Amino acid sequence: MYLDFEKPIEDLDAKIAELKAASSGTGAGPDPQIEKLEQERSRVLKDLYSKLTPWQTVQVARHPERPLLRDFIAGLCSEFIELHGDRHFADDQGIIGGFATIESHRLMLIGHQKGRTVEENLRCNFGMARPEGYRKALRLMRLAEKFRLPVVTFIDTPGAYPGADAEERGQAEAIARNLLEMAALRTPILVVVTGEGGSGGAVGIGMGDVILMLSNAVYSVISPEGCASILWRDGTKAPEAANALKITARSLLDLKVIDEIIPEPAGGAHRDPQGTMEAVKKALMKHLRRFQGLSSKKLAARRMEKFAAMGRYR
């Protein structure tokens, strides 16, 4: 699938495929014309992705072929034991989590899960968790604290589910409770924004000692479409809203909302999932080693200072 701004890549891919089809079975060596077009494609792809607008970045972050949480689990973890339920109401598949092993590190892995098919998306509610999802996440974080395991969370959600049933069961309270308890959790918390980081749905598992973000992910208090609908009563102004919201990794790093950008391969994570997994693993390993030996009391104090310092202005 090609995004709107990727028309030059689509045209080049069509030409390359046509030449490959024409030369297949001829027994001839590598076609210099194909090699030239492939080099041109790499150059154009790198150029396009080096100057994405905020709205184009939103489109990349939402790409249907972008790696999802279960892809990251399969690509990063040598072991994953999923844990279910919040022990109050139900097992929400919008957030999944469990014990995991990445290289030699044992940890608690928690994150938003979207689906590839309609059936999968209905099962996990398109990655929009209900209160029981956030309460399940908190239960697993407390378990990690008990066993002195670091917590790693993966954020990829349009936002928390806004339905009446979620409100009846205390959606806002569940997210607020997570923020309160994560602030004082006595074990390291690493956060990775992999796709969409939308509103309270994202921050409900997003208070960490280190917040990492893939270079083509977005993180915002509201979606560009929602912002445009509120400010201008016009959803078509979403690109303008995306510019104003400062939702890209570079803007958020400059504002000190996140701590580090994980570079994606040329053309985005969906074009090279394996390369993306390797970059994420490298960043996680670096920070997991960094927190080894740090006292739990010092960890919580540093986390509180980190978030209290956000939003200061002169």
C-alpha cells in the first residue's frame, strides 16, 4: 500500500516490476537499467522520508502494515507468557501484557494491541482500551514491582475508548490511577511510542523513566482530526492542526516530552520491520543496563522530578 505522497515510489516500483517481468527467463545477467532504477528508488525514498510534514508523519504512523505489538513481541522476545484479566471485570484485549525475556533481561512487557483484520480489530477494539485494560496494566506493573522486574510499555493507540460503557466503569479514574501509581512505582519503566500515541489512552501506560519514540511515530493530546473539529469545526483542516500540535518525534524531543528518537529504516518501519526491531532492541538494552543497580527509591524520585519539570516556560 502506497500513501498519497509516495506516488514517485509507486511509479518507480511499477517500472522496476515491468522490467523484471520482461527480463525473467531470458537468462541474461543483471539489467543495468533495473539497477539504475533501484538506486533512484532508494534515493527518492530517502529524500521523501527525510522531509515529511507532520501530517505525512501521521499517515506513516497509521500505516496498516506498520509493526504491531505482537510483531514486536515475536521479533524482540525469546519468551513471552501472557497474563490475562484485571481481576475486577474482564480481560481487555486492547492492552496485553506478560512476563517477557529480551536477550538476558527478564521484564514485564505491556502495550496496546491493534489488529490486522476486521475480526482482530473488533477483538481488541482497534487498540482503544477500556478501563479494564488499564486496570490489567496496573496489576501487571504491581506484579513487576513485587518481583523487581523492569516494566517496558509499547504505545500505539488512537486513544482510550470513549464509549458509554467505558465511562460507566470509570475510564478517567482508571487512567488517573495508573498515572498516580506509575509515578511512584519502585522499578524501572521504559516507554516506547511505536505508532500513534493518542491522548489519555497513551499516557495511561506512558509515564516512564525513559520515553523512546520511533522516528515516524506521533504522540499528542488529541488527534489532528479531533483538534480540527474542535477549533475550526472542520475535519479537513487536520493537516493544519498536525502542524500546530507539535506531534512529531523531533518536536517532542525539542520540548523534552520524550528522551530519545529511535531511527526507522528508510521508508518507514513497515518497509523493514526487522531493521526496526533491531533498532528498538538496541535502545532498550542500552537503557535497561543503565538502570541496573539503581535504588528503587531514587528511581521513583527521579521520575517525579522528570515529569514535574515538563511544561515549564519563561
